[in-house]
Amino acid sequence: MSESALKAPRAAAPGGDTNRWKALVFIALAQLMVVLDATIVNIALPHAQTDLGISDGNRQWVVTAYALAFGGLLLFGGRIADKWGRKRAFVTGLAGFALASALGGAATSGPMMFGARALQGVFGALLAPAALSLLAVMFTDAKERAKAFGIYGAIAGGGGAVGLILGGFLTQYLNWRWTFFVNIPFAIVAAAGAYFVIREPEGGRNRAPLDIPGVILSSLGLIALVYGFTRAESDGWGDSLTVSMFVASAVLLLAFVIVESRVKTPLLPLRVVTDRNRGGIYLSLGLAIIGMFGLFLFLTYYLQVVKGYSPVKTGFAFLPMVAGMITGSTQIGTRLMTRIPARFLMGPGFLVAALGMLILTQLKIDSSYGTQLLPAMVLLGLGMGTAFMPAMSLATQGVQPRDAGVASAMVNTSQQVGGAIGTALLNTIAASATTSYIKDHIATAAVRPQQELVKLQGMVHGYSTAIWFAVGILALASLIAFTFVNAGRPGSTPVASGEGVEDEVPVPVVAH
């Protein structure tokens, strides 16, 4: 067993670094900023498009430029954090993200906006895995880890909905540019706090040479994959470039796996992903995100287009989901994580979320918020919060300290790819069902008001059809969690050995 692995639990054990809880505040603030940015820009996009003269054909690049840079460079960012030091990577990521946000807010043209978004993605790919890996190496006591990851999981799950509220307020009452400028104070506070408070445990750096072929193959493969799903959403699954992107991605990622199995110092040691528990977590998290991303999009359109809600009112309508996620993560997940195996939190959590989705399959134009949407959102929040918390914790537990960054990057990668798949797949299903419904019913609508009603009914029918698929995807995520995830016995935590094989050793549970 490696010396660094033996030292890691003592470095973060109760009575060790007294600043670790202060550090959690700044790490959580940075994570909130990254998650907020995923939805806050969507609210501002129509206004930014008009001001900057961006065409309908090019507006997707405001979202796509960020997604490609972020998704493609996550593994590279995670390994840089392992080599360079997680604190340094964290502060650098925050500074770069703030600079890119300033450029986005000050943009005077479409290309300037696209470049700023790509730059945000680059620094986000450094920041996100550094934040999660800092938690992994700073909190190793069982109960403390549960509390820390409970907070982190709540933010990771609920931050997107908070972005809808903040984006609505900023766009409606100030200006779309403030959806970018708001990141700057977040980043400054988080970077200053991290610089003075975070004390990264020693002995966890990865001093091995950087795997350049692995960096190139993984980055290009993930970029092709994310872009393929983005193209599928806008141009269809049969589009020649879409198909070419999927083929290129498959070839590049297969080559990446072959290279990683043969090089001496791989970018992504295969032991990180072939471990039964981590593999199950990456897969189930990715599937859950597929369902959640589609839902956010559908409910946003349903509330604004069908129900006529303002952006601000739409944001507030999502608050019960946020409250449910916080409750599920910090109260249910945190309290039970050290008492029952993780699969008995993740599996039921995904099923409860699926039950919430099931309620939303019955959406109609005149559905009541109080009797249908509210209970569905509460169940979704509780289920996702309960499942996310142990998943975030176990995804990096037992990993050798020198691999913590790249293991954290895999969590973000599964979420990013899941989001791209969810948006493209569920949008395609919804659009197809809507078109079919309108085609079958429009002939019976004699006058214009009836035709408009049929179009709205078709839109809602499309959403409910796609949500049925999301229910099945969440049920599959639950099955994978129950089947693959067998770690998390109360009062124990896996500690990495020097050979990369994990041995489960007792860790005392300290009452607080």
C-alpha cells in the first residue's frame, strides 16, 4: 500500500486541517458558478442573439462552443490538476473563467461571443475536476465525507434550476450581459478564499509524464461525440456530418482505449473506469442526466410557451425541485450514507425521480401546477438529490490520490455527454411526436384558433411522449446502480493500494 494512500485519511481526519470546512464553502461556490452557467445563458440567448445580430443558424454556437470545449477537455483538465496541483488548477480555472465571462458580457459580435464561450469551456474543464478532486483528497473520514459531498451533490443537482431564476431576473430587470458579468464576483470570492484557505494534502501529485497521444485522442473523440449529438438535434440523425461525427468519435475513443492499455503513464488509467463501482456510477449518472436535461428544457418551454409564465416566474416554479434536491442530498443521503450501502440510496433515488417523471407523462395544456407539476418536481428533486450524493462521493472514493483529478473528470464527462445525449435524443423524440400529432389532428381544425390549439396540444403531446422515454432511462439507471454498485458498507471506506487494487479497510466513524 502506497505511503500517500496511507497518509491521505489522516490528513483530512477530524482534528486535522481545520480549514477544510471553510474550503468547502469556496469549492461549493465555484461549482455553483459552473452549474449556473449551463442554464443562465439559455435564458439570455434570445436577447443576446438580437443585440449581436447572430443568425438563427449560428445561435446554437453560443451553447455548442462551450459544450465542445468543456466536454472535450475534461480528462485533460483533470490530469493537469493531478500533475500541477489541485489548488493551483482550481484558482487558475476560476481566474480564466472570470476573464472569459467578462469577454462574453462585453461581446460586440457573434464571433466574439462564440470565442468567449469556448474560453469559458476551456477553463471550466480545468475548474470542475479540480473542485471535485479537492473534496476527494481533503475529506476522507466517512461522516465528514458524507456531509461534504451532500452539500456538493445538492449544488450539482439544483444549481441549474437556480440558474433559471437568476437568469430570468438578470435578463428581465437588467440586461442579458449580466448573465455573464455575474460570474466575475463569484470567481473572485471563490479564488481569493481558496488561495488563503485551501491546504491540499501532500503526496498526492502525479509526477508522471503527460500522455500526449491520450490527450489528443480523448479530446478529439469527446468533441466529435458531443458535436455529433448537437448536430443530431438541429440537423437530424441521418445528416451525413452527424453520422461522420459519430463514426469518428467511435474510432478515436477506441484508439484511446487501446493506447491507454499500452502506455506506461496513461492519461486515464483503465483501473479508474473498469472498477465495478465507479463504472456503475459513471454509467448511471450519465443516464440520469439524459433524463434531467430533457426535462429542464421541456418544462421551461411548457411553462413559458403553453402556460405563459415570465422568465422569473418560470425560475420560481422550479424552486420545489431545488428544495427537494437539497433535502435529498443533505438530509437523506448524508444521514444514511454511513449506515446503508450506497446502492440502497442510488437505486431507490433514481426510482423516486422516475415516479416524478411518470406524473409528468400526463401533462395537458390545462394541467394544474399545484396538483401535478409541484408533486412531480418535489419527487424529482428528492430522488435525484438522494442518488447524486453517494454517487459523487463514491466516484472518487478509493482512487489513488494521484488519480483523483482524472477520476473527478470522468464524473463531469459522464454528465456532459449525458446532457448532450439527453438534449438531442429527447428533443428528437418530442419533435417527431409533435409533428405526427399535428399532422393527424390539424385537418379537423377548421378555424385559426382551433389550429393554434392543436399546435399547443401537439407540443405538449411531444413533451409527454419524450418524458415516457426519460422514465425508462431513469429506471435503467436505477437497475445499473442496484446491479453494479456494491461498495459503501457502513463504517468502511476503500483505500487505494500502491498497485491500483483497492482494499477495504475500517475507518472509525466519529460522532459529531
